Amino acid sequence: MKNLYKIMLVVLFGSNLLYADEGLTQTHLVKTIPSPNDDNIPQNTTLSFIFDSPIIEKFVKSHSVTLKQIEPIEEEIKGEVSILVPNTLVFTPLQPLTIGSYKVKVKPVKLQKENKDTIETHPIHYAFEVKENTSKIISLKSNTSLVALSEHNSTQLSITAIYNDNSSEEITQKATYTSSDNSVADVDKGLVSTFKEGSTTLEVSYGGKNMTITVEVYEMIEGYLLPHEPQNPDATLLGVDKNDNGVRDEVERWIYREMPTYHHPEIERVIAMQQAKAYQLNLSDVNNTNDIPIDAVNRGIDCWAYYIRSKQIPFSASYISMDKYLAKLEDKVFNTKERLQTYFQFNKNLGIRVFTSMPKTVNNCDTNIDLLP
């Protein structure tokens, strides 16, 4: 009988220790979040343990912090252990906590003091309670609604949950992500990784709320991001110019991917873009309002002339390449019957007017080609 009584005392005493607050008053512990006495602990809480010195990261393990629900059911809560700032140990539950009582255990961690001494903390044991949470998520917010990247690149998103009490929480690591086309781009814990040219939509979900982020992945040639291949480039007279730079997208892609170059490719592509923009004005302003379209065409031609002179390209080679360059560019810009007829009408509207060539200076170039290789 006495032995049974002793066993009962041991069990009772051990049970009391299990729920006791231990290690909360130790020297190097500054604060715990939440603390045992906190009221209104939210279901989306993250556990933090702040010390007075930096934590030595290599001694922190996935089991350094454990969290168990003890009422109404008993189960271990899965989560991730990390160091948020040098002196803060964090446990992030993978899912919001349900209403009930919880028990926290923190194993000793090692701290680095200024004099290079290493100090080991005492274990921490305490319990807290999550009551009915009146705060509800009303929306999700991202640091961007559009991600534009080249192929084989990456960027980190930042996702915030907004609550009805005007509070907010950074939930990038806890949100769920889905890509509508993961062959174009995918996302893991907010890190967007791109694979090939195209578009995809990321759906972000957390706490019953959703938001979408558009990802545009572009082909890059020599540091230049090309617009996507348009679906119906010839459906209208003016075509498709998604990046709104004055050059049709299929023409821009041709200039950087297929256009023959002769001497200095980077310069010739820049001038071709200027000339293509001028030719597009011939289509959009067939009446040559205020001579703006024809002046743009002449500036492009004079820019090429300045280029061949400034780079000291031999006369015969320079003008042969210029004729070929202009002919191929015109064929690409005025590539349909409607566009060619509009170009003829543009020239007809000029009548017998005479236009004098401008001085061959770099000022005729939209981009200072003297600064290009």
C-alpha cells in the first residue's frame, strides 16, 4: 500500500512539473511570445524566444522547440524552427492553432557573448491557452502583383495576411502556392523560379483567402528582354505592342533574334528599333501630322549614316549593308497587303515635297550609340 502511495505521489508530482513554468526567469532570456499569462493568443500565433545574445545557429536543431496540444486532444504540433534575427529563436506552426491548451518545450541553446564566451541557456517549459479568436483574415497582400523575369531566374515574394482588427502577419513561409503552368514558373515558400518563356498565374492561399500573382517570363538576348510572341500579330493594321515601346512585338523579336547584322550587332539592333518605330508611325499616322512620322524615318536613316561614319566602316561595305538592312526591315514591318497599301498611301500623301537630310550627328539617334560597344 505504501509503495502504491509513493507511485501515485511521483506521478502527481511529475504531472505538476509537466505543466509548470520553468526557465522563464533565467538570466539570458529576455522574452517569450506568447507568454503563459497572455490573453487572446491568436490561432495564427508564432512562438518566439528572445535572448540577450546571438544564438549559435549550428546548435539549433529541428527539435530544439516542440509544441504539443494537451487539451481537448493530445497531439504534437508540426512546425519549423528557425532563427529570425541573431538573438531570436522562432517556432512557426505549419497550420493555425485550434482552440485549446498547449505545452511548450525549448531545449538549451548556446549563445555567443561579446567576449567570445559561449553560454548555454536552461530549458524552458510552459503552457498557454488559445481561446476563441475573434480576429479573422479579410485579405492577402503581396509585395507585387506582377513578376517579370528572364528565363532561369528567381525572385522572392512577400505575402501578408490582413486581419479585421487592422493587424497583419507576414505569412510567406506558411501560405500555399499553386502555379497554373509550372513548366513556365513554379514557387516554393514564396520563392519564384522561372524556366521558360511564357505566362503563368500563381494562386496564393492562406486562412481561407486567396490571391493571384501574374508571372511573365521573357527570353533574354544579350541582356535585352524580348516581348512574347503575339498570338495574332497580323489581325489588325497596327498589330500587337504589349510592352508599348512603339515597335510591334513580332518585329522586335525578329530584330533581336533573326535580323542580319554586319559590323556592330548591338548598335545595328538599336538603330533598327528606332527605324521600326518610325515605320510604325507611317502606319498609325498616314497623313504625316506635323511631319512627325517622316522626320522620325529620316532621323533613323541619318543615325545609320552617322554610325557608319563614326565607326569608319568602308564606304562600299557600309552603304550595301544599309540598303540590305532597310529593305529587310521594311519587308518585316510592311508585311501584309493592308500595311503595304497604307505605306504607299503615306508616301503618296507626301506628294512632291522635298525633305533635306539632317546633319549626320549622334543627335539623330534615340540612343547615344557612341556609348555602345
